[in-house]
Amino acid sequence: MNIKARVISLIKEVENGKYSNIALNEYFKDNALSKKERGFITELFYGVIRNKIFLDYEIEKRTTSVKKDWLKNMLRISMYQMSFMNSDDKGVIWEATELSKKKFGVPVGKFVNGVLRSYQREWKDDVRDLKESGKAHIYLSYPQWFYEKLIGEYGVEDGELFLKSLKKIPYISFRVNTLKYTTDEFEKLLQEKKIDIIKKVDTVYYVDSGILLYSDEFKSGKIIVQDGSSYLSARNLAPKSGESVLDTCSAPGGKTAVLGELMKNEGELLALDIYPHKLKLIEENCKKCGITIVQPVKMDARKLNQQGKKFDKILVDAPCSGYGVLRKKPEAIYNKDSENIEELAKLQFEILESASQILKESGELVYSTCTILAEENGKNIKKFLEKYPEFTTTDLYIPENVNGTFDEVGGFTVDYKEEILDGFYIVKLKKRGKEC
């Protein structure tokens, strides 16, 4: 099958509701492809999803309607190549014309040829016109409300840098499970498989190949897929062996595994979720990593304060809008609106408030989200600190090679300054002891 036809099939799966990262990983697992082919498919696939608003604007400008999904995606792919990749425009137009002609006949092939030639001549002027007419959100390919929200929070220059950074191609990252494996052993494995390290954050490695997903090391839990930002949220809680620790919103268990590893599999570690099937997933993932102290518990985290038990350390990785991980799940931008954010901010505060009430004196709590909006992050923490003066923020552990910005309350956002890690927010709170 032609590579572009493969990408069209993958895009259709996402339009039918499948997560982009799952669709792509499943496809690579089932199809033997060269490294070059995987890279090309990844770029086209994610590129079209990330830039769908702009590409559809350009298609609609030149056609009355394109009813066939296959044809629309062929135009999107071709336009993406011509604008965002170092491609031969004539070759791109010829291939799209021939493939369309073969699938639908000569008239359709001529139609595709005409649309793409028009685009070739005019798209740069279109971009200039969009910028000058105050419609940069179309060129940057974001819903207008989201563009305006980012610009409102960060200003035009930094806001647009942030928006552009969320379009970058993500790298897969593996964390070494030190209960079963060492970083030296993992680096030796990478050398053997000729896999390059893009960036290293403690025991998390960003690499240029996902082939390790099918390795024995991955299957046996020696390495797990985890982003450096996610790892750092759990790492900052810094639980010790023998402590009583709570992970409030645990599924699928990646951060729970970090906590168990830091505790050296000794102590009490409760992992909460409201869905039984997710609790099973947490248990399976932790067991695979050799962590046996995890106790999965079905509970709504907003009701934590209704039970009597207290904990030394609590991780509140709250449900959020997920705008920090758009590099990996670009389709998410099309499924939410500003009302969702307001609802999530309220839910996050309720969970944080409930969890804080079962933290022991002098205990520590980490609040984190995989989003970059102040409403869900710093504003929530500021509101919390004003209501609960017995809490204060404390220092975070942020490696020197992780870039971002501290806010006025002491929280850290992994933002557009960071080229590799997911966008994330982390803040650490400490409850004053009785002596204070």
C-alpha cells in the first residue's frame, strides 16, 4: 500500500475516535517498516492532525465541498507536505493526482491537480493575509478561543511561541525501573540497537525510536514509557521507605510506579481511581514493575476527607484539560472549550482541598497537571493557600536541563522554553506542624 494511503487510513481512525498515539503505535506494531518509513508516516500523520484548521481553511477556500474523506485527507496531506516539509511541490502534486485518478477516475485526478496548483501559488499570500487580518489562529491552527486564552495569559510574542511549540514532533521516552534494571544496562541496550539518546532526565531517556516497545525489557517491566514531566511530579513528592503515601488519581499507574520505586517497595502506597477497570490496570502495571506494596482503592478523590486515615505524603495529579501534551495527542484541541476548563478547575480544587485534609502534620503534598493554563494551575494554588494558611509552598527539584518558568506561588510550568518534555505544572505544598 502507498505510504500516503496508509496515513489516510490512520487519520480516519483518529476521526472515528481512536487516540492518535494508540493508532500509530498499533500500526507500527503490526507492520514491518524501515526507520525512514516510520519517520515519514509519523510526520505526515501528526502534521495533518496538528494543522487541520489551517489545511481545511485552505481546502474550503478552493472548493465548494469535498464529500469523500479519503480525498479530503489526500489534499490535507499534500498541502502539509508543500507548506511544512522540505518536499518537491511538483512531485507532491503529481503523486496526489495519480493516486486520486487511480481511486476515483480521471476527472477527480484533474480536480485534485487544480486545487493543489492553486494552493502552491497562493498559500504564502494566504498566511500573510491571515496574520494581517487578525486571524493568526487559523494559520497556527487553533480554535479562536484557545488562541485568545494563551495570548491573554502569555502575551502575543510568548503566547505564539507557546502555540508553535505545541506543534513540535514528540519523542518517545522510556524510564528505567531501577528495581529491576540499571541505567548502564539500558544505555548498553541502546548502543546495541543503534538507538540515539535525544535527552536524559534522571532515569528517563528520550530516544529516536519506539522499537523498544516490542522488546523483552519493556515486556518484563525493566523499562516503562513515561515522560520526564510525569516522572518529575512523582519524584518531587520524594516518598521514603516505610512511609504512608497516597496517589489520588492514579490510572494508569506510571506515577504510582515511580512512588513505589522511590519507596524501595517498602511502606504503604494507596492508589485511587473511580473506575474498577482502571484499578486493575494500575495493579497490573505496578506488578509488572515488581512493586507489590500498591493497594488499589475505588474512591472518588473528592471524598477523601470523609475517611479517617491520614498520610505522610500525597500526590494529587489532578484530572485536567491536557493541553500540555498536545504534541502527543494533538486531536485533543478539537474536543474541548473554555467551559470544560472552568469545570475542571473546580474539580481540581475540590480534590486538592479534600486530599489536604488527610495530610499529616508536617506532611507534604504535590499538586500537578499536564496542562499549561493558569486557571488550572497557579490560580488554583493561590486560591488554596489563601483559604488554608497552614500550608506553604516549598522548593522543587527541577533538573538543570529541564526548562520552564516558576510562577508567583512557587509552582513550575514546563513551557515553550522546553523543546522535549511535555507541558506540565508542578507545585509542592507542606503542612505546618503544630510547633508552627
